Amino acid sequence: MNAALPVDVLKQHLIDPEICIRCNTCEETCPVDAITHDSNNYVVDPDICNGCMACVPPCPTGSIDNWRLVVRADAYTLADQLGWDELPREQALPEMASVAPGAAADSATESAAAAVVPATPGASVPPWSAAHPYVNLYTHKTPVTATVVGNYRVTGADTDSDIHHIVLDFGDLPFPVLEGQSIGILPPGADAQGRPHHARQYSLASPRDGERAGYNNLSLTVKRVTEDHLGQPAQGVCSNYLCDLAKNDTVQVIGPFGHTFLMPNHPRANLVMICTGTGSAPMRAMTERCRRRIDSGENGRLMLFFGARTERELPYFGPLMKLPRDFIDINLALSREAGLPKRYVQDLIRERAADVRALLADRNTCIYVCGLKGMEVGVLDALRDVTMQSGQDWTILHEVLRREGRLHFETY
Ligand code: A2P
């Protein structure tokens, strides 16, 4: 009766605070609400996390995919994790530590195999033909310095929507990107607790070969934040910093990030792009990629649903309207245009049901949704209605689109 009792070991799920860009994707994805955050870190509650892995594929940086074997009774608490600047080193386990059946050290992997409920409406894999993305080339510890070579407003000067097109040049330093990827900007200064500001994530608005083709530069679409979600005055730290930058200023950049919200790379693939406001950035990048190869005959159909309050608040309105109609099918949903009924992108998807349905039925079609979180449900409902009108089963089609990497969401 002297045998030592086995110690219950936990494979604890942790987030690397040095790589995490605080984009909130994991917290939104977690089906059991095990992930939470404060102004410093995103953390995983060891008492709730069941290791289902739903949060791992959507994470743009991979910072979510960290695990430590710990004695369950000594698991890192939320308070521990919130205080970290870096992950703790692996600790040796006591010799008598053993893995309890059922609650095994490998419970994460086991649960993952069992997890069948989609945690996000979009795919967690890229389209089959997407080019290979580079991610995390530059981190919080090793950011790259970019130079501002352009910064101008792309919304009407008389409107409240102050949206800027900002061009960053990387000089001789490699910064390979694909349309749909994002970068992190490290704003200078510190937060109220004296800690350096964490990075803010922005989608690229330019294609892989540069804002100016052949140059080592890229562009962002940044909306100046002047109020919080409740409408109270609040100055967004990074958006104001970026919108106020002058030519030749320098910026600290990390990334690139993202390995799923990528465009198909095979000839005659169709793109259905659904966006609001600055969610147009990746759509601009993909559209510009296609525009530059317009003479090659490689493009499939491009269909755009773009929501904004008014034409003057719709970023890039002028250049967008100059694109040839036989190149891109543009559908503008304006919600506050004087004299016009309020329209959302989902209304227009329903109006264009026959064309949307035909595209959905084509396995060469990929769908991208980017912009306000609120439109996610509305767009899904519209796609379901459009599908069901023809007697098709949306549940099945939705699953196919997810599995084949053909339906992607990026909402905030
Ligand atoms: P609204 O006029 O009702 O706010 P913003 O300018 O705030 O970035 O919003 C971009 C566009 O998205 C606006 O036209 C806005 O309309 C619209 N919008 C707001 N909520 C939703 C939603 N749930 N689904 C689709 N569009 C939305």
C-alpha cells in the first residue's frame, strides 16, 4: 500500500502573449467560452477548455496553439496568464505523474477528433488552389520598419467616415503577402498601465505584387475611430496614429498573418465578395489582383456586394465605379442615402438570387465576407434563402463550402 498515487496531468491550452495580436478571433470562436481577455492578454480558462481545437485553425498567427503538460492542481490560473509577457518554460513533471484515463494529457487531440459542431460559419482551410502564404515573418520582438509613402482620405471630406488609404514601403526588406492577409501595426507609446501598446491588425488593401505593381509596398484601409461601441467619444489609439501619419514617417510592422482568407489561384475561379466599410480592403486587394491580369483571360466572374451609409462614405467609390462592368458586377447597398430606401448587402444578395445561386452552384466559386460583425448572420440567412428557393439544402451546401475552403468570414 506504499505505491504513490498517480498525479493527474493536464495538457493545458495557453496563448503566446508575444505572438498574439489580440484580434479576438479565438474568443469569438471558442464554443464553450473558455477564452477571455483583459487589456493585456488573451487567456484560456483551464477549468472550461475541453481542448476541442475549434479556435486553432482560425487564429491568424498560430499564437493559440500552445500547450504545456502541468499537474492539474498546479494549472496556470487566469490571473497567472493575464500577467504574462511571455509563456512560461516547460516544467518537468513529478515522476509519479500519470495521465488519468479520460482526462488524458492528450485530451485536446481526442476531443478534437470528436468535435463535429462548426464553431465558425466560415472555412478553416484556404481554397485548394490558394498560393502558399508566409506568416509571422516579423514578430513583436522583431518588427520591421516601413516608411509611409502615401496617406490620403478615400471618403467624402464632408462626412463623418474618415477612412484613409495608407501606403507602406518596406524598402529592401522582404515582406511577401497575399490578398486577404493582414499585418499588425505597433503604435508608439504605452497604455494606461505603462505597457507598450499591443499590435492592431489591418487587412491588406493591395495585391501580392504591391500597391504599385513591382514595388515592395502595400496598402491599408484605415477608419479613424472617434467613438466606442456605445457611441461615446473615444480616440482609437492606432487608427488615429495611422490616419495622422505623414509621408516619410516610419511605422513598426509585424506579420504577415492569415492562412485561410486567401483567393483561389486557378484560372476562371469566381469571387463573390461581400463587405461593409473598411471590410472592402481585402476585396480591393483581390479585385486589383484580377484587374492586373484582365488581358490574360484567366479571370472568372467577380460579383461584389458593398455596404456603406452613402456613396460619399463608401471607400474608393470613384475608382470602383470606373471598373469595367464586364469585369466586375458591382452591387452597392446604401443605408442612409437621402431619397433612397435603406439597403443592406443581404437585401441585394436576395435581389440577385438567381445570379448568386448560379455562382454558389459552381465549384470554382469562393465567397468572402468582411466587415461588421452584425452582417454575418444577415448574410448567412440571405445565402440560405437564395439556396433554398431552388429546393437545395443549405445545411449541406454550407458544409461543402466550409470543407472546400470556399466560404470565408472576417468580421469585427
Ligand atoms: P447603418 O446605416 O444601419 O449603420 P459603418 O459605416 O458603420 O461602417 O457601416 C457600414 C454599412 O453597414 C452601413 O451601411 C451600415 O448601415 C451597414 N450595416 C450595419 N449593420 C449591418 C448589418 N447587421 N448587416 C449589414 N449591414 C449592416
